Amino acid sequence: MQPKTFLRTLSVIHSALCAGLLLFTALAYWQNSGFKVAATSGDIFVYIVPTVAMLGYFGSKFIHQKLIGNLPKEEKLPHKLARYQAASLIKYALIEGPALIALFAYFQSGTALYLVIALALLMYLYAQRPTQKRLLQEIPLNFEEKKLFDTFRS
């Protein structure tokens, strides 16, 4: 797997996830006629949404680090890239899932808190976009593999 192809594929997947979440956010916003400032009594989402959002945020960081943190430097580049891609997709899913739950809660109740949480998770997901710099920092590469990425940069 070539670095150019790998980054392009991961970027397309990431962009599609962000675009889908943004589209659902816009749909939920336009379907509601306004905001409710406070959650109504008996609204179970007031506990579920923040908890799931925090679990998704911290869980995505933890699991991503666990999956790529123990990559041996001696491993072949295609294997390293495949593990990095799997770890990245899991990270994106752990961020997008809570955002979808928050948007569903906003869609059902109209409470602004849920929309704010969903937008914060969407911005965080966007900030996690795959870049060559991030990839070079997170994957342990040997000298020859770094040269491959340097020739890609030129």
C-alpha cells in the first residue's frame, strides 16, 4: 500500500463520516422549530448524552493509543498502515456514535444542550482528520519507510 493511496483512502472515509454527521445535524436543526433551554423533567437523555459523549471522547483516545502504541518498528509497512487504518476507523466510530445519539436526543426533544454536544463532537471528529504529519508522528517507521513518505511529500 502506497502512502499516497493510503492517506487518500483514509481521508475519503473521514470526510464521508464528517459529511454524514453534518448532514444529519442540519436535518435535525431544521426539523425542530427552536431550542429548549432546559431539559424537561423525566428526560433520560440529560444523563445519557453527556455520559456517552465523554466515554466516546476518552475511549477513542485510549483505544486508538492502545492499538497503535504497541506497533513494532520491525513490522512491514503495509501491516503498520492496516493497523493504523483500523485504529483510526475505530476512533472515528467512537466519536461519531455519541454524536449521533446526541443528535437523536436533540431531534426528539429540541434541547439545545444535545445539539451543542453533537457539534462539539463533530468539530473534534473533524480535527482528527488524517494527515501525513499525524501519521508520521503516530506510527513507528524505520528509515526506509520515512524516506517513502518524504518522497511522497515532494
